[in-house]
Amino acid sequence: MSSAVLGQDTRAVGRGRPGVRLNLTPGSTLGLGVAMLWFSLLVLIPLAAIVATAGKDGVHGYVEVLENPQTWAAIKLTVGQSALVTLLNVVMGTLIAWVLVRDRFWGRGLLDVLIDIPFAMPTIVTGLVLLGLYGPQSPLGVNVANQRASVTLALAFVTLPFIVRTVQPVLAELDADVEEAAASLGARRLTILRRLVLPSLVPAITAGAALSFARAISEYGSLVLISGNLPYKTQVVSVRVSSFIEGGDQTSAAALATIMLAVALFVIVMLDIIQRRVARRG
Amino acid sequence: MTHRHRIIALTAAAVVVPAVLAGCGSSSGSSSGKVSVVGFSVLKTANTPVIADFQKTSAGKGVTFSQSYGASGDQSRAVIGGLPTDEVHLSLQPDVDNIVKAGLVDSTWDQTPTKGMLTDSEVVFVVRKGNPLGIRGWDDLTKSGVKLVTPNPASSGGAKWDLLAAWAHGEGTSGGDPQGQAFVTKMLGNAVALPDSASDALASFLAGNGNVLLAYESDAIAARAAGDDIDYVVPDDTLLIQNPVALTKDASTAAKDFLKFQLSTAGQADYARSGFRPVIEGTSVDVPGANDPSNAYPAVPTQYTIDKTFGGWDKANAYFDDSTGAIAKILSGLHVGG
């Protein structure tokens, strides 16, 4: 009840001071405060704790972690596979979103619901299902267990919904009239797609790509069964982190986690820059 | 509004009634008490009959239990991190030692008739039904055609048992580290998967991965009892797995009674039926899932133990040290399948 009253209050004050943008109203000050407090408790403080633990041994801790060839191989594998899967999602996710929004076919509603399954399924269940379907006893005759491809497969599965779900609403909001006008002015289908549709989808695609990449580099449960955790071949970073924790080496675990945070941050910023560039050109 | 009131009333009733009932329950018991148990994963099913039988005794009447099960190392860290518990029953001693270091368990915890151990098992080979490869002993694991699955000791404390057993075999013949190292290196050359935990390794094997799995005898028996289509082989020389138990410093009286029951013939018989070797003499039960249910736990001719063979866990753990450990080095030099 109190929040509703506050909400009305905010709007009343807001209406009374039109044009004022930088000075926060009491209502929005409260909102900002609550948001920051919540974000700090859930995200900023734990992140700070990880970085602080990692910093216990100074730069030396990071160097030691990166010098371990097994860890280095895991980082290369994880980042490489995550990037590959994200690229794959950019194409397949956009395609699926397109099909779901633009095409009318039998079972569309069902497909629309099922897209979220990879989100909802406990990752260890995903791992078991993937191992059953694409392991040594595969009914489809496809066995990728303990191979690099198993990592690609598991990551592709768990990150599938991200780009579909970010692109879908944007595509649905796109005005079909503009495309029709372009067509009637003689623009070819491909030109319309390239000049009209894709530029407006870029922010959604990059946002989905960032989510997809971030999820992929931290994945554990879904690939732990099918990948076999083979050093240098299929062992991902999160398994290395858990090894450090099991070995009682919290500092190395935190250092490796911090490195992965930096990688994620770098990729998210890069995606944002790409998106701004494309948006400016469009 | 009346509708809303009814919902509130129902909600209130739903909250209050069980609370009242719970209150009655705890006050009516003759020796009411609470025991919270923190154990490693496999105990989840093994503890059920033990607790049920304890509650049938006079000491256990009315005692309520709260239980938490998970990977041994995770459980140990959870207790150190503040998970309240009366009893910890873990896969390997170092996980209890860490709790002792945190000051939650008395350092004399292992000065008991069973040296602090509650359940035993052996490192065994789980093979496909009918043992098509004819695996009998450790040396068979280095043959070509063997596809070995064993949990990774880097992420699974329990997996240390498996590789220490292999090391002991390698060393056993002539003694000295080079033989142990040579054998483990050769054996791991046949590894096709190193899952992160013993339970994941079993799941992976059951899904068709590999043809030999290094596992605990207790896990193999439990899986067979549950209907999984596998066989297991106890080699003539293998390592005794010993799972420690300890009470925390402020353990309840009920917890002390429970531990006494766990170590009694009746308690050990319950664990034996679930696949664990008893830590005391004089327990004979039929064990469903065992190779020979009426003689489930034949003595191992050459029995390695952590204390006798390796000189204790401090020395055994050194094999897994990330930068200097001999087994850790083998694992980090392992380029399985190129």
C-alpha cells in the first residue's frame, strides 16, 4: 500500500516541476536509493569481495594462475567456445525470432513457449539429457561426449533463448508499413533486410549476445557430464575454479574468477561500442 | 472483502495449526531432542534406515532430525561457513580436519575405538555387465581397449581414494615412488573422462561413457541394488576407504546417542545393507546388490590403508598439491586423446 501512495506522490511532484531533469524528486531519490542498495547487496559487495580476495597475493596471484598451462588452456577453451556459440546465436537466435514473429505456422505457439526451456531446466538435468542424446548411447547416432564439440553443444543449448527473447519484441514492434513502402519504391528484399530491418535489430542482438556470452563463460552444470572435464581438451574455467576451491586455494579461485569478470566486462563493452557504431550509421 | 478475509483466515490457520501441532509433538516426546546431520552425498539413502531404527530405540524415541547432504568438501566448507550441525559424516578425513582447524570440532575427535571412522568401503572397478573385457586387477586397466572413467581429484576430494589406490598398487610391487608414478601415468593414459565428482562419474558411466569406472564399492552396490546394469570387481590389492564421523563441540545429547547407535551392531548392519563395510566386527547381513549378497564383504588379500601405506592423510594429500603433488602433476601433464 505504501508504495502505491509513494508512486502517486512521485507523479504529482514530477508534474509540478516540468522540465527539471537532473534534480531528483523525493520519490525518485528513494527509488534510486532502494535500487542502489539492492544492487549493492546482491552484486557490488560480492564482486568487491571476490576482487579483494583475489588481490591478497597482489599481481603475483594472477600471474601464478595464468602461468598454469592447464588453467590457460581452460581460459582459451571457455572464451573461444563462448565466442563461437555467441556468433552462432546471433545467426540462429535472430532467425528463430524472425520465424516466430513473421511466420504463421502450425505449432508456432508451442515453439514460442518451448524456447524458454533451456532457461528453466536445472543445468545438471540438461547435462544428463544431452549426454543421453549425444553421448555413447545416442539414439541419433551422434556421439560428442568428451569431445570439444560437447562444450559447443552444451553452451549452445543453455544460451539459445537469449537472442531470441531480446530480438523477438523489437521485431514485433517494427512497422511493416515502412518495409512495404520500401518494397513499393522498388527496394529488393535483401536491401530492405539490410538497410531497414537489421539496423533496428542491432541493439537487441548485441544485448542478447552480451547475455549469451556472459552466461556461456560461467557455465558449469550442463557441460560437466558430457564434456568429461579433460585437461587441455574439454575442461572449462568454472571447473578449474571449483578445483581451486576444493584444493583450499581461495585466492587462486578468486583470481581466476576476477580474470573471467574482466573478460566478460571487456566483451560487453565491445558489444556496446559495436552497437553504437552501427546505430549511428543506420 | 469477505472473500479476502477468508483467505487471510485460512492462511493464518495454515501457519498456526502446524506450529501448534509441532509444539505438541516436541513436548510430548519422552526424550525429545534434535540432531542435525551433515553428510556426504551417498549417505542420503544410507542414513534413512539408520535414523528410522534409531528412533525405534529408547534413546532415539521422539528425536527429530535435520539432514544436509552434498559433496564432502562442500559440506565441510559449509560447516566452517556457519551451517549449524551436531554431527559431520564426511568422505575423507582432511574434510573433518579442516573443521577441527576452524575450532568447531575437538581435536581429539578421532580418539575412539574406530579411530573416528563410521563407515568403510573399498576402491573397486565398475565394469559393463558380464565384465566383457575380463578385468581382474589393476594391471588390466593399462591394457589397450580400456576406456577409463574416474572422477577428477582436483575437483572431487572423494576421487583421491581412487588414484591413491592405483598409486599404492604401482608402488606395492617393488616400493618407491617411481613405480607408483609410472603406473598411474600409464593408467590415466586410458582415461576418457574425468568427471567432477564420484556421482557424476557414475552417471557418465551409466550413460555409456567408458568401459571401466573407478568407484567405491558402496556406490557400486547401491547402483546394482537400484537396478543399474553393471558389475563390479574387487581387485586383490586395493585401498580401504574410511569415512570419518565427528560430533561438533556443542553437539546435543541426542546426537551423542545417535552416534552410539550408528556405531552399534544394529547401526552398522543398516550401513552394511546399503553397501558400506562395517567398522566393527560381528555384523553379518545380506546385502542386495553385492556380488555375493550372503558374503558381501570378503576380506581384500592385500589391503592398503592411508595410515599404513601412505603414512596418514598429510602425506597422502601431498600427492594432490597443485604445484608439487605427484598425481596433480600427472593430471596436469595429461593430454587425453590429444
